[in-house]
Amino acid sequence: MSKPKILITGANGQIGRVLTEELRKLHGQDAVLATDIAKLPVTVEPFEFLDILNHQRLVEIIEDHKITQIYHLAAILSANGEWNPIKTWNINLNGLLSILELARDKKLDKVFFPSTIAVFGNTTPRQNTPQDVPLLPTTVYGMSKATGELWCNYFHQRYGVDVRSLRYPGIIGWQSLPAGGTTDYAVEIFHEALKHGQYECFLSENTRLPMMYMDDAIKATIDLMEADADKIKIRYAYNLAAMSFTPAEIADEIRKHIPDFKITYKPDFRQDIAKTWSETIDDENARVDWDWKPAFDLSSMTDDMLMHLRETIL
């Protein structure tokens, strides 16, 4: 099999930066093209400016760079999406449709589409959420991702596009601060604990949500994409899980390292979003089909987060 040439959209996002680096370690620097609507100083070449709604530019990039795989991360997230629902729908869904159509027409090898626990809603069992459940998301972000899952499944069944997807829980990483998600508190809390010894949380203390450390999220993504096609039984999106905790529980874990850390609570509109999402996830299909297994729990994640952040922000 020839060496892949990979395009990453939304490469300057929370996941995109880390995924770009890891894929370049795996396939080589020049094998992975990072694209985004804005170039940040940390971005390493090769890089191309790309508005995901500019279909012609997307075509040119795929042809000019002889792209064979796409990791399509460009999207507006849950909290930010509520400020401009129509724009969010346009970017999140029409951007995906452009990718899927080009994957079909250019006969690309693989496409990765990140879905999310935001596809779940009040119709979904909150405990140990099964793989297949009624989806009635309460945000435009969740609506766009649930619809995107259906389009991915359709393009696989109708046209044979090798599209693969994961329902990410909240992602926690030391590499950057996230922007616009309902689970952002679980990253912000570490920064504030180290800088100021206190944090005001926008969710209530007992709001339990599924979470995952960045290392595990990147591993799951690459493992899914590297797996043999005949192992991928689900083409809309696999449930994915690692740990679940509340703001109070992560604060207690941080106090094992920073005893004087204090947390207060001031729930905002993101609390209404979070209370419709799952608390724990059943990801048995991912574990059986392509041997998924997380490496980090709350304790080991906290150890690693604080170690890295002490080196980078203090």
C-alpha cells in the first residue's frame, strides 16, 4: 500500500494540533497537511489556509497535494454554536458534505469524522448509554453531528466511501485551552488551580459527564483509522468512553496535589446543555471491533496534566 497523504481540516483546534503532530510522527512531516481558517504561530509546515465552505479551494488542495485521507475536524462547538445556530449548521454540515462528495469523486482511501456525546438528548438513557439509542440533541452542534453521522453512513452504504467516526466525550489536554465547548471546565480548572489556586465553574458541582484524556482520544482516532476495514462494523459513529466525573470530583483529585485549591459554582447556559447529555457511556462495540481500551483514569490524568502544565505555564 502506498504512503498516505493526509489532510487535516480544523488543525488549529484543541484536538487538531495534537493529532497533526502525532500523525506526522507516524507518517512523516510532509505526509500531513494542516489546514485551518486561521494560521497560529504554533502551526508547523506544511500548512494551507482553508475555509471549509470554500469548495473550490478544497478541491484544489486535494488535487495539488494528492490527498488520500482526510481527518475532518473543522466545526463550531456546542456552546459557541448556540450564539449563531445557522452559521454553525452551515459550517458543520455543509463542510462535511463537501468532504464526503470529494471522497467519493476522488476515490480517497479514508475519511475521519468526529461526532460527539452532544448527539444524545433527553430521549437517551443517561447511564451506560448504549450504542444505538434515539437521538434528540438539544443544541445545533448536536443536531449537526447527528445528521452528519447519517450522511457518513449513507455515503458508505451508497458509494462505498470508507468513512469512520467516533462519538468523542469531553476531551482534556494540556496542550491548549479549548474554546466553545460545554466540557471546557475540565481543562480550565487545571490552569486556574495552578495560576490562582481557585476556579469558578460554569457547571454545578454534581454534573457528571463522560471525559477522556487527550492521549487516549488521539490513540482512539489513529487506531480506528489504522484498523482493517473489515473490522469497522459501525459507519455512523462508535461510542467511546474512558472516565466520568463531576466538577466536585475533579476538584478533590486536584486537591491531592494542590491542597488549598478552592472551587465555586456559578452555572450558566451550559448547565442546561450538560444535563441532557449522558453521564456514562457503553463503548463495548469499539472494544470488540477494533480493540479499543483507554489508558488514563481520573487519577493518572490529573497527575499527567499537572506535570505538563507546571512545565508550560508556571
